[in-house]
Amino acid sequence: MAEVARKMNIYEAISRCMEEIGAVGKDAENEQQHFKYRGIDAVMNAINPVLTKNHVFIVPEVLEQRREERTKKSGGALIYSICRIKYTFYAEDGSFIEAVTVERAWTVEIKQPTRQWRLRSSMRASRYFAFRPRR
């Protein structure tokens, strides 16, 4: 009879992910404010193959969303949003861990919640997987 591989629980899977994720550098630059940052694409490119390999997936759920329109110094409109988001990290054995966070973002774009999730996903990844930043 063939031996069945044991499925990792979420704690084992997250630990493996943390071991495998390498440094993610601050390679993007904000040209208006002149600072370097770790872009969402760089973070997602670093963690996606590791999450896939270790059979971990993340499900975000917006628990609460509040929007306000504010006026910029220049007089234009600024959409400010505050969301409570629950992130659930699942492993292949069905085990999971949850984190509820308060996220804030602002933009002049209509697609603001999507932008907020993308920006904050990189923050969440860096906190959970504690990858080493490359300066």
C-alpha cells in the first residue's frame, strides 16, 4: 500500500514559508516625494511561489468600510477609506489562522478599495512571513 504524505498544518506551512522567502528590496521609487519603497508586485512575486509550494492561501474579508471625501491642499477631492479586514490563512489540512486589521488608504481614484487591499497585502505579508527587507 502506498504511503500517504502527511499534510502540513497552518503553523508548519507558515514556518516553511518564512524559511523560504528571501529578501525583498525597496527597488521602486516615488518620483514626486523621492523615497524608495517595496512595491506590491515585488512582494507578491516573492511570496506567491512560496505560498503555492507550501499549499497556503489567503482569503480577505471586509468586515467594515467607511469612506470620507476630503479636500486636498490644491482643492481637489481625496477619497479616504478606513476598513476592518479579516485575513484568513489556510493550509492544505484545513487548519487556519485569522488576523483582523484596520486598514487606511487614500486616493483620488474610483478603484480605491482594490488599491487599498493591494497596498496592505504587502504589509500583511511582511508581518506574517517576516521576510528580510533588502535595502
